[in-house]
Amino acid sequence: MSYKIYGIKTCNSVRSALKFFKDNNIEVEFCDLRKEPPSSEEVKFWVDKAGIDTVFNNKGAKYRDLKLKELNLDDNGKFEWLCKEPMLVKRPVVVFDNNVLVGFKEDIYKETFK
């Protein structure tokens, strides 16, 4: 099975996820969202699997900087912003076996990947 992790190296949740995989000898492919923004097809796959409110990060600095709260975005608006601005993606996004897991919770990772 192959695992692909989307995130940024400076994100603590991404670092925790990468450490989890390393500590458990699970090989992963890392995609830096800053260097390789996801395609709209990839974003759509994540949203279809995990839900728009799981993938869309409305707690991060980028969300505040862009003043998106004031726009009161619907799901289509959130999707459009995710495609335009990858820093709005909640991290990490792990794609595996036609599934998607968003965020890092160690107990869920242990249950899912061990």
C-alpha cells in the first residue's frame, strides 16, 4: 500500500504524522503544499472522502489573513478557495488505499495504519 502525505514541513501536525510513520517503519511520499499545490481533482477527492469542513482549515493564519470569515462561504466557495490557496487545507492530508485522513490524532493513526 502506498501512502502520500500532503502538508508543509513547518506544521507541527505534519511533523507528528511524519514521525509516526517513520517510527513505525511505514514508507510515505511527502508532498509540500507550498511547492506542489494540489490539483482541483485532488482537492475534490479529499472533500468527497472527508467532507469540506474537515479539509477546509478555518482556524489558521491564512484564513484570518484573507478575512474569509467575513465572506460567509458556502461549500462551493470553500472548495474554490481550497483550489486557489493550498494553505487553507487542514494538515496533514494522508491519502492511502482510496481513502483520506485529515489531521493528526495518534490514536486514529495507530488504529488505521498499524
